[in-house]
Amino acid sequence: MKSEKTYELVLLALFTAIIVIMAFTPLGYIPLVVINATIIHIPVILGALFLGPKKGAFLGFVFGFTSFINNTFKAITASAFVFSPVLAANLIGVSGIFKSLYICFVPRILVGVIPYFAYILIQKLLKSERKIWPVVIHGMVSFILFVSLRAFICNLINSHAGQITGMVVGLALSIFLFIVLTLTSRKKTVTGISLAYAGIAGAFTNTLFVMSGIYILYKDAYAQALGIAGDTVINVIMGIISFNGIVEAAVAAILIVGVGMALLQVKPISTERTSKRKRASQTSLL
């Protein structure tokens, strides 16, 4: 018991160090053609799964704190104020402190919580005797892919041809994904699929909460910082969600499965460890 707690503290310290290193070096970003996809949330998601939601929330806080430092002292983008209470206070006043605190910390803390419960839910549903649940889950993920791809292509090709292309490409790839997921959904692959969905949940948690927070709290200030009209902010945000979101979700799914399956060789998922303790205590009582 004592050695297990020591191991968890070591793992927590390791994940914390990885977050800090990623945040202050280019290691935390994957350069793509038009954007940088962040992978700093990966150790936060892994921490949620292998250490539980409390320690996961702490790692999410560390992620948010590094974002606060980067955007306050580097401020390399015009919209850095949305993640910095200091810059926001100077720009729009006291209310900016609370708005930026929310955007900087709340989504990142939730990244350390939601994947844990997503993993539990997906595990239960995929192991359920009701065959309809895997179909529903895979259908939802495929639908999200369809909506994201369609929105991205429509924003990229702003014409009637773009709408048709987005519809066709999005539909084709989403159907392909649904078929692949359905065919590979066996009991032996439940853990891998659950890890993948936990990674997707964590990545989308960060993207959706951050971008929705920017739109609700900073719509006009964000438009002014980017030099665009206020009514076009929603298009920019939807473009980021549909492209950044889907890229980061895909990267998270792959990395969480790869690293997660490796870690499972030496340490069980937090939920599985808890279940074993409960069974052991019930056995001892009998």
C-alpha cells in the first residue's frame, strides 16, 4: 500500500515535469501545414486515467498555470489576453481577470477529470450484453467526425462546391470510421478503444470549453485582437474547433492508446485498481 502511494507520487511528479517541459519547449506542439497541434494535454489525460480524477485535476491546473505564464510573459499572439488575467485586466478591466481565469484554468482542469469518467462509461457500455451500445457510441464518434470535416472544408472552400465536397468527404470518412470501429469492437480490444475515446474526450474538452468560453466571454475583444468583424468570430471559432479539434483528438487517441497500453503492463487504470480493492475487501469480510 505504501509502495503504491510512493509509485503514484513518482508518476504524478513525472507527469508534472513532462507538462512543464512541453509547455516551455517546442516539444508540446506538433507542427502541421497551417497550425500547431498541442499535445500538452496528453500527460493530463494519462494522469486522470492512471492516478484518478483528483490528481488529474491537479495536472490540469499545472497545464493551465503554464499557459498563464506563457501568455502573460511571452504573449506571442494577439489573443494571448484570453489566457492571461493580467493582460485581460489591462485591456478590459477587472472583469477580464475572472474571464481569463476561467478560460485558462477551468477547461484544463476538466481535461484531468472528464477522460476518467469517459473511460469508465465506455468500458461499461462496450462490455454490456446489449449489442446496441457499441453501435451507438461508434455512431456518435463517426457523426462528430462528419460534422467536423464538413465544417472545416466548408470554411476552407467558401462556395457551393465546398459544401458538396465537405458533405461527400465527411460522409465517406465517417462511414469508413464507423465500419472500422464496429468490426474491431471485440472484448479483447475494449481497453484500447476505451483509452482512445478517453483521449478524444480529453482533447475535445480542452478545445470546446476554451473556444466556447472565448466566444461567450470575449467575442468583441477577440474580434478586435484578430482584426476581424464581430459577426465572423463564430466562423473562426468553428474553423478552429473543426480542424484543431479533430487533429488534436486524433493525435490524443493514438498517443493515449500507445502510452496507455504500455503503462498498463506495470500499473492498472485507476478505476480497475479501485475495483480490485473493493473485491479484496469484500472477500476479507466473507
